[in-house]
Amino acid sequence: MHLSAIATIEKELIGVCNFTNGRLRLSAEERKQNDKNLYRAMLLGNGYHNKVKIHFSTSEGRKVVETTVWAFTDSFIMLKGGIYIPTEAIVKVELS
């Protein structure tokens, strides 16, 4: 997918997204790397309020949000304001 086809979304609009399973398109190694990056993003978010770019899959296409990750579990990540993204929808994590 071309970078121009990825829509940037504000964190506050994530609640209206219909998520799809982005992990189906990822190899086991890519999933493992995403999990490591999500864990690091959580540590950086809690300790230093660092923002990361989260690419995720929705029924409308791929989206990206730049935000702080507050919590990470096997099922979801939690962002500031109680906003959740299912980990199965996450395609890529970019650490700053």
C-alpha cells in the first residue's frame, strides 16, 4: 500500500472506526516486532509521554495516528482518554 493511501486520523475519531484484522497480513516475525514496539511505546508513553505512529486496519482502509500509548495487552492498546485499538488491527508501529 502506498503511503499516500494511508489516512491520518485524530485520536478522538478512533472510536467510530470499524477495525479489521491487520495481523492476518503480517508474518510471525512482523507480529513479534510489533508487540516489542508496542511494549516499548507503552514504556516511553508512561515514562516520557513520547508519541508514536500506530498504523491500523479499518473497513475504510489503513489509518495512522500519532499518539501516546498508555497500556498494552495481548488484546488491545489503550490511548489517552480511554481510547482503545485492538492489537489484531495494528499493522505497524513507528517509534520516534
